Amino acid sequence: MSIVANSAVATEIGDLPDSSKPAQIPVMVPWLGDEEAQAAAAAVRSGWVAQGPRVAEFERAFAAQVGAAHGVAVSSGTTALHLGLVVLGVEPGDDVVVPSLSFIATANVARYVGANPVFADVDPRTGNLTPETIQAALTPRTRAVILVHQGGVPADLEPIRALCRDRDVALLEDAACAAGAVYRGKPVGAGAQAAAWSFHPRKLLTTGEGGMVTTDDAEWAARMRRLREHGMNVSAADRHASAKPVLEAYLETGFNYRMTDIQAAVGLVQLGKLAATVSERRELAARYQRELAGVPGLTTVADPSYGRTNYQSFWVRLADGFPVSRDDLLARLAEAGVSARRGIMAAHLEPAYADAPAPPLPATEALSLNSLILPVFHGMTVAQQDRVLAVLKAAARG
Ligand SMILES: *Cc1c(COP(=O)(O)O)cnc(C)c1O
């Protein structure tokens, strides 16, 4: 059984059922079922609902899956990025290079630590930063780069890691979208200084809200464990488990960024489904790609030469001169009962960043303004996909 209707998620994604219209095709639905419901119920029945043994188990399992030594679970992808910047040593007045083409949290977290986000452009095919675009945004004050694996498309890590090493700049990977994506045969996350993950329902693996930082650095992991729990030197779980009274100390100003054991219980089930989720999405993406290959004026996202995307976001880009504008195409899809989304946002175009330094970002603007994200979800049928394709093919004819 799949739990879809009436959940908060369905509301947020905008696909509440309406019996007067043909069934709406959602852009994304979390793949949740009885197993997750039972795991959450077991956590509730156990009496341990805050951060505890299930969080620790989820951290170990997730870190192992992405090839990192440590996982630190937190309350969201955004708080994961925030803690990542703290342990990488980013301080007030530093510059942090970020892509504008990303969910706005990527830029916001630089400001959380008092640093200045400096926007860099992206490769128009992958939507990701490149060594060249990063180089163009470096300043004498650059302390870190936040590298997003946008929509699940892996960025070209090796040359970017080399550049950051040479310039003595820290590299935080925003892998919020990238669970199950592969770079040169290894999972995204393997070998990262620090990578931040999101378990929001819009991502492939969800805990409702939630996130994680993975790293190979034991000291950073220990510090993030303290920071997520008010800066305490002993976790609440360890204090409870101890037979003797334990007096805690607060070593630095921390946060409450904990994940609950209810969420981690769901996350463990979701992690077991990740490989199946990715392969189903890759099959659906391959069919879109085959069907759209001959349609003039449309380019689809694809695997880069060096890796494999998880197709968290399947985007198509309209060429200049495509007979229908992006926004009109979204309207046509909506009329046909298809829920699609505008392409990935560009933070530098938002009022919150009107005063942030940005070199010209032509690839970012073209991709953000001329692309849209098509429905891909667990259980999507050929008939549903055909309905989406029919609208796109008709639009290409005018
Ligand atoms: C979703 C997302 C985030 C934020 O994750 P939350 O869990 O929603 O806080 C950050 N960066 C990128 C690229 C994302 O897609």
C-alpha cells in the first residue's frame, strides 16, 4: 500500500485528489508504505522517540552506503550544510563560492555563519559548478566552495577537489539531491571532506524532514554531534544509558538540530529501498529520453561521461525559438492534469540576494528560465508518461 492522498506532503507538492478531473499526475511522490508506518510505530511503542539508538543505526547504515566513515544525522539538509560550514572553519567575513542555480538554502547557509555567498555559473549540460566557473568566483577571502550535485547529477569532483586543494579552500558537497548518484564508480559522498544530505520528501529518501552530514574526519563528526545538541559534551542518549549520574558541560554555542528516532526508523526502511528507487527512476528517465530524442528544441538531462545521476529531477530544456514559452508549456501541462515544475531556481534573481556579488551568470539564467521538471515517481505508468509526452510533442509542433 502506498500512502499518498491527504498527507502533508501531497498538499505541499500540490496534488490533492479532485474527483471532478482526470487523475492528476504528480511531479513527485515519496515512496512510503506499511513498512515505514510500522517502523515509526515501533519507535513510538519503544518509548524512545527523540534522538537515540535508531538515529545511531541510521547514521552507520547511511554512511556505509555512501562510503564515508561517519554520519551525523540532523534535522534537515539545511542544518547539515550549516554544521558542515562550521566544522570547515568558515567564519564571519569569509567568502563562500556557491552556485546560484540551486535551492536557496545553499546560499543561505553561508550567511548563517556570517560569510558572504559569491555566486558562480554552471555547466549548461549538468547544471553544476566546474573548475572554470569556480575559478572565476574565487577571491582572496574565499574560505570554502559549496559544490551542489544538482538534481542528482554528480559534479565532476576530481578536478574541483584538486583546484580547492591547490587554493587551500575547503569543499563542502551539497548532496541534498544525490543519494544513490555515482561518480567514477563510487557513490557520491565517498572521499568528500564533508557532504550534506537532505531527507525532505522532495528527495529520493525521506524521513519527513531530516538531513545528515557525512565525513571521514572523526573530530569533525564529534564536534557536529555536540553542535547539533546545544554544544553538550555528552549526548542525552548516553546520559540516559549511563548507570552513574553524568554531568554534562556545554563546550561552545550549539543548536538543537537533532533528528528523532521516529524519523530514523523511517529512514532505515527508506535506505533499504534506495537502490530500487534509483533504478526505477533511471528506467523512467530512459523512456523520456528515447521518446524525446527526435523532438526538435528539447534537450533532456542525461548522465555525464564520468558518472550516473539518480534522476531526482528530470529536467528538459527548451531551445531558443521553441514555439511555446516555458511558462505556457507549464500551463499546458497543468491543463492536461500534469503537475510539472519550473526548472531549478537561481538564487541571485531573488530579492534576498539582490545585493550579493555575482559575475554574469548566463548559463544559470538560461537553464533556470528555460527548463522544466517533469514527473517521475514510484509506480508511474507508461500511460501517465505518455500523457506528459503528448503535451511536449504537441508543443514542439506549435
Ligand atoms: C533540498 C535541498 C536543500 C535543503 O534541504 P532541506 O532538507 O529541505 O533543508 C539544500 N540544497 C539542495 C541542493 C536541495 O535540493
